[in-house]
Amino acid sequence: MATPQLTVAVIGLGSVGSMAAWQLSKRENVRVIGIEQYGRIHSHGSYAGESRVFRTAYHEGGLYVPMLLESHGLWKQLEQESGRDIFHEVGTLSIASEDRIEYQTTLGTVREYDLPHEILDAEALRERFPQHRIHDEDMGILDLQGGGLRPEVSIMSALALAEDAGADLRFNTPVLAIEEYGDGVTIRTPQEAIKVDRVVVASGSWSNRIHPELDDLLRLQVLGLTWFMPRTSITPFLPENFPAFLRDLGPIHFFGAPSFDGYSIKACANPTWPVYRDVAEVPTAYTRDELVKIGQQAQELMPDLNPEPVRSSVHHCAYTPNRLPVVDLNASGRTTVVTGLSGHGFKFTPTLGKYAADLAVDGNTESVPEEFALATHMQVLRDRGPYQGGGH
């Protein structure tokens, strides 16, 4: 007897939702309906902004490394299947003094998982990467599996592959409510009520609007991006010459990627912004003083950069108290929620998409770290209180 077709809706077709749709579209006897409140690829989500840093040597800790290694392979698979350039594996260079916790935890993950890397002292850093101003106490860890991701290209590619496999993607369609009934789910939009068997909610910063029970857990952190133009030549900052980077110096955390536009590089630091509870409250631009300060810091770390940004943008992301994502299946087994990527989750979204597909189709939670379960997060919330800001 043939297996009955399972209809799975994916709400939100951005960072996680696109990857979930791609993974679900590979499953036999699964019909995929994707629902997105904006158009196909837009500037409102957390993924917008040309590039993201990918790294496996991870100062956030070893819990993430297996996900990152799996995502490393999935990014390459997405490239191969789509025929598009998505992952520029040019390395990621982390620079900090040896006594910094960021350096120590990055080095710890390198050793624990035997990750391909190079250790560079100040002299080697100055010789290999003269684009950076190096202090005598600086040390560098070059993650050879790191590099730059193209988020808009990757999401477009994943959605195209899902559509090619038969997914029904609906854009400019906000979700008003999700209602479980009997053995199914009704998704209400302004146009219609869509009945499905399972639903994956991957709505990012809008998660608490769809699931009000997440309102106490999640907070929105503002994330800013800035691009600077070298005063002399862009050549030293092209991908073949300049790895993605993270720099920690005093209170400054700077990160960025090589030039993908041929004239500027992304180099970013975030001011001390407050946290918010709803997207409508989040600022949409830097102040002039904030841009001046970031420009001064950028030139301090990379002397050839002109300190005036050639462009900038402000985004947001949903944060949990401990900055671990929420990945869970509800008690009925019909609704999977993935949210709270906490400003560093794009790099492992292919794995999160795979988790979501497994949960939606098989109810299989074995591959998902128990730390990501909603019950675990709610206990952390009771112990710590909500996220207060200061993460990067």
C-alpha cells in the first residue's frame, strides 16, 4: 500500500525556512507549501546584507561544531545542486590576544575536533595579512574551513530547488493564525485557510507574533552592518587575498568579510543597542555618531580603510537568554518551531533546516541537541531572566 502523502507548511521562507523547504522537498510523499509575508528575498529579515561569516573554529563553544561541520557539507551540496556561488571557502581569521576568552574557546574547539587551522603570532600576522593593524600581543587562528557565505543567493537557490521539486511557495502572504485541529493544522491568511498535516514555523523575529507563548523567552537585538572602501586599492581585500575575520580588542568586537562587490569590504561593530520585544520597535538606521565611531574603529584596525562607510544597514534577530536556538516539536507532534538564532545562526541554517524536516516528517528529535528544546529554554529563562543585550 502506498504511503499517504503528508502536507507540510513552512511559515517564513528566510534563513531557516528556505533550508527546511529544500530539505522537505527531497522527501518522498511530502507536499511542501511555503508561506512568506514578504516577497522572494527581501531586506527585512535577519539574513539580509550580502555576506555572512562562516567558521567551524567557534568561540561560542564546541556544542555547535558538529552542526557547523554538517552545514559545511550542506552548503557545498547547495552550491552543487544550484550551480551558484554561495560559499567562498577563503578561511576565517580570528585575531585576539592569547589571554582573551574568545581566543581560548576558539582554540579549544580547534583542538577538541582536530579542525584544519593555522596558528599565527604577531609577526606572522603582519607578514601574511598586512591589511590588519596588528598589536604585539595579538595571536591569530586561521580556520581553513571558514569563509564567506552569500545569504541572499543561498536562500534564492534553496527556494528554487524546492520549487523545482514541486514545492508550492506563496509570497506576500502574512499568516494571521495557526490552529491545530484533530490530526491537522489550519493556517489562516488574509486570502484563505490552508489545511495541512504539519507545520514548520521559521518566522525569525516575528516568532512571538505567531506564537505568543514565546514572548517572554525571545528578545530582539539590533544588528548593524557597515561597508568601507580602501583608500588605495581593493586588490588586497579581494577573497583570494583576504579571509573573513573576527577581531577582539578591548571592548571592541569587529567582524567582516572580503570584498564581494569589487570596491568595498564589510567591517562591522555593533553599538550598545537596547533590546526590543517587537519588530515594530526596532530602529532602522544608525545615528550619525554611531557611524563615525564605527568608522574610527575600522580604520584603527585596518589603516587603509576610509573611515566613512560607503553603505550601512540595520537588521534584527531574535535572541534567547543563553543564545542557543530553539528547535522543538510541540506535544501534538504537528508543529515544529525553529527560532532564536541569536545573531550567529545563519552559518548552520542548513542543519537547522534538516532538523526541521526530520521533526516535521518523522517526529525524530534524536539528532537535535537537548539544549535546544523549548522546555530547556524556559528553565534557563526562569534561572537567568530574558536576554539583556550585549551579545555579538
